[in-house]
Amino acid sequence: MVLMDLLLIGALVFLIAGSVKGLVGIGLPTAAISMLTIFIDPRTAIAMGLVPIVVSNAWQVWSMGDVRGAFQRYWVFAAALGVSVFVTVSLSAEVSDRVIFLALGLSIVAFAALNLRFTMPAIPDRYDRAAQLCLGTLGGILGGLSGVWVAPVIMYMSARQVQKDEFVRATGLLLFIGGVPFFAAYVLEGLLTPSLAAVSLALVLPTLLGFALGARLRNRMSNEKFRKVLLYVFLLLGLNLLRRGLF
């Protein structure tokens, strides 16, 4: 696919994905990467999303404030996530598309299921560090393969029963921290070429435009109903990716 086609498809996809995030507060990489894999191979799809995903999560962290406090609370999760993301990308640079489809499908199905139906059992304070280490590592392995590591983050935050603002703050921080070594590993492994990097940078604009559009629409429609419909769409997309990985 030529560069201009990639840019046009990417702009439309990230406008939609940014609108989703602006409207319901979740799902930018999940929506963008799952839609892009309909048209292009998964490695290219993930590479195209790198800059918009890192920038949008940095914006989310900055807008919520108390970055230092959040890092002090979740540094074990952040360290486990960052290291395992980098190592997984480095070790899996040559894996087949089928493996990536399986990891991506598993990540998206888990993300949708967690948000739709599943309730995590509470994690007591004495097991907090161990939970951060285990779920951070799991997130890094899934994320290193698929570019989507939000499901283990949601599992941890739900199990710790954090309040809404803390959830948004911590989720943005951990997604951003995971994105930095992920970006670096893609560059070092040659998976983010200069042309793909230019496309990814250009996609920041439609992402932010979509985010602003979604935020304006938030007060004009039933947010919870839309969120549930969106999650069922994600579930179907994830199951289709699992099918592609298996068959």
C-alpha cells in the first residue's frame, strides 16, 4: 500500500478512534489498531499508532495532575510494564502475523469483557506490590506483541477499587509509561521506518480533532448506552482477530 493511501486510511481511522476516546474515555489503541488490521498487516498498524497513542496518553496524564503521586503509588506496575514491553518487542520482532493476531485478539476480547461484565476480586494492601508486578508483566507481554496492554491495567485498577479520577489518572500514566519503551523498541528493531514515523506523526492531528469532537458529543447522547454498544463491537473485532490467528 502506498504512503498516501496509508495516510488517508490512518486519518479516517484515528479520527474515529479519537472520537471514541473523547466520548467515552477509553479505547483509542483498541479501536485504531483493530480497525487498521482490516486493511494492513498488524505490525504496520501498530507502528502507525505509536505517536498518536503516546501523545494522547501524555495529554491525559498532564490534564489530570498529581503525576508524581501516581508514579509513587504505581511505580512497580510501571517498571514491570516498561521492562516487559521492551523485552517482548525485542524478542518477538520476527514472530508471524498469526501470533500478533492472537495476542491482539486476546487483548481486545479481555478489554471488552472486563468493561462489560467482569468484576475483579479485591486485592488486599499486603498483596499490592505482587499484583502490580504480575499484572504489569502480563500487560507488557501482551502489549509487546499487540500494542494493546490496557486489559491488565483495568484488571488491577478494578481490583484495587480506585475512584474515577484516580482510575483515569493512573490508567493514563501506565499507558504512557508503557508506550515510551514500546516506541523505543520499535525504533531499535527497525519496525518503525522513517516513512511510517512521518505517517504516525501526521495522525496526531486527526486523533486530537476526533478527541475534541467526541468530547463535544458527550453531552448530546447517552454515553453509557454508546459505551456498551462500542464494547460489543470491540468484542466482535477481537473474536475475529482470534479467528484470523487460529485459522
